[in-house]
Amino acid sequence: MNTGQPPTADLCEYYRRLRSSRQWPGAAGMCWTVVVPDDGRALTLDQVAARLAGNTPYQLHAPAPLDAIGPPEQDAYPVFVDWYGSTTVLFEWDYLGTEPVVLRRLSAGARVYSAWWNVNANNLLSFAAGGEHLLAIDAFFPGSREDHAGLARWPELLAMTDFFAEPAPEDPGEDEDEDDLDGRADHDWRTAFLAVIDHTTGARLTREWLEQPHPYVTVRMPDATR
């Protein structure tokens, strides 16, 4: 768990370096999900697996490195699990941590934050709390702060001055495009996703974590997302 966290700008630079390091797991998609329990008591591996799977089968597996597990399969979809104190962190190669039904289960008695993107740059930054799915924001089309009713529950994201679209110009002679994608082309949203989750929760993705073995669970992907 981090203490004395640096400002988000410094965290963005940290994640830029991490994503350019040899430890980073390639250019494919990933999902990083952080579960912060309200009562300060860590979820067990079995509890995490049950929340991921819902009322469907799952299996628990001994620790393994990320690169030892093959591509996800529909009937054996792997999610790596670890802990920072009472906070649970999940790493996967696809999108289970973006599914509203899964986020609602994970967030029972907890706050849940997830960052997901795939090889085509489809992406979501998600937030759930108390069994309620509150936010799912696309980095290319984030809209304005006023577009997201649940944003007040995530003050660290609310405070990020470069994340949301600029307000529409008041001068009718100016360009009134609400969300100019070209203007966001250079925005490093992947590092912004990871930085704001780190800043919020203290759970940091590190080179060492990417290289170490972690326990993992497998679920049936189509069943778990129903």
C-alpha cells in the first residue's frame, strides 16, 4: 500500500515508464481492477472467485506468473488475484472487470475501480460502490463532468483537470464541437486510467508485481456475465 502518494501528474509519468518497460505484458488488452472493502477486511480468494463467477462454477489455482497462462478461453477465463493489505487487485487479459453485473457483485460492501482497454483501443474506466454500478467512461469520449451523475463519488477523478472534455465555447462563432476527438489524440489515457486508480486506492501496479507469480481463478466467461 502506498503512503505519501505523489500528485497524479507524477503517477502518470510513473505509469508511462512502466508501460515502456520490458516487464509490461505487450500491446494486447488488459483489465486492472481494485476492490477496497468498506470494513477494512480483505476478501479471501474464494470470496473473490465467487463474486467474479456469480452463481456459476469457478476454480482456484496455485500461484503462476502472468506469462505462464495461455490466452483466455470461454470456459476457463483466468483472473489473477493479489492483495495490498485489505485491498484486492485483479489482473486479466480482457473485460470481465468492466461488466456491470460483475462490478455490482464485487462492490458489495466495497468500492471497485477498473481500467480496461483492448488491442483496438476500446476502453472503459469503471467505478462501482455498495453494489451499484456508478460510472463507465470512454477515454476518447468522456463528455463533461456534468454528464456523469456518479462522479461526485470519485473525487480523485473529478479533480483530474485534463480528463474530461472542455466545456463548449460560449462564443457562438467558435467551434462548438462538444468532444473533439482530434483534440484528445495525444492524451495518454491509459496512464491516466492507472494513475487515478493508484491515486485513489494506493494499489500500485509495479514491475515486480508483473514478474511475480500470483494465485488466479478461472470462470466461465459467458455465464459469469449474465
